[in-house]
Amino acid sequence: ESGVLMGLGTWLLRQAAGPEVQIFSHDPMWEGALSWRDNSTRARYFMGDDFADCGKMDWSDLIPESQRASTLFVLDDHTSALTRVRQLSEQGFVHLWFDDNSVKGADFYTMAAICTPLDEGVGEVPYQEDLNSNMTRISRGEHQANLDFVLSRMEAYFEYPPIFDGCGWARPPL
């Protein structure tokens, strides 16, 4: 899990996966800010001074390469989906679940932004690496290359509809 914030995602993962599953939680935020902390011996936190970016760390001592293809990676860290697909697929992870997934107005390059067909005549696409970087624009060709890369590593892409859309963000399925 990358992007812990208050700990709700960790709690949800623990409830869904059960007590025997190992959970690694990554967030640059200080661990003392958690509302819920998994005190299981099967949970390990990389937060605050112990923070390690999940896409850049060496996983060999934590998850054997033979188990990575069956590992679920939950991403809620507001880092470019393209970057995370590149980093994690290079390390053998194939099951990636992205939280925040807006097409417009997101603070990073989301899966929805990558996979949504562009309108005719659109020459540039907004690109933001993460919530701490400035938004830039990439060409339609660069965007298409990014889409091709992601599609070459994707077996399925599915957007769950909102349970409650109090913000009016609902859009037709892709």
C-alpha cells in the first residue's frame, strides 16, 4: 500500500485480506498522524524517517520475486500511474489497484487520464508527476506512447462506479 494518510486503507486491506496477509504501508507522512495503525506482526510501515518510495525500493528481502505476480499493490499516493506501472512492472508486480482516478482536475497523471480516448483535435494533454510537482503538457504523440506502454502491460482495466456521487463527477464508462 502506497499512500497511507490516516490508515483507513490499511484497515480496509486488513479486513479484506485477513490476519495472515503481510501488508507493507508506505507514506512520507509521520506515522504518529495515523488514526488507525495495524499492530499486527504481519504489518510493516515505511513512514516518516523510515519512508521508502515503493517504486524505488529493493523488494528482494520483503517479497520474493516468485510471489510478486500474485501480490496486490494498492496505490493511493498521487504519483503518476504511468510511473508506477513502469516501476512496479519492472520489479515483477502485475496487480495494481489505483485509488484516485479522475480524468480532469487530478494532481497526477491517472489511469483514467491515460486510458480515456482523446477528443479529435486535442494536441496536448496535461501531465503531472505527483502532487508536489507542477503540471506540464505533453504532446498527443507522447500521450499515445504512454497509453501504448500501459496497454502492453495491462490485461484488464476497470473503473468501479461511485457508490455515492455527491460531487457530480459521474461520467459514462470508458
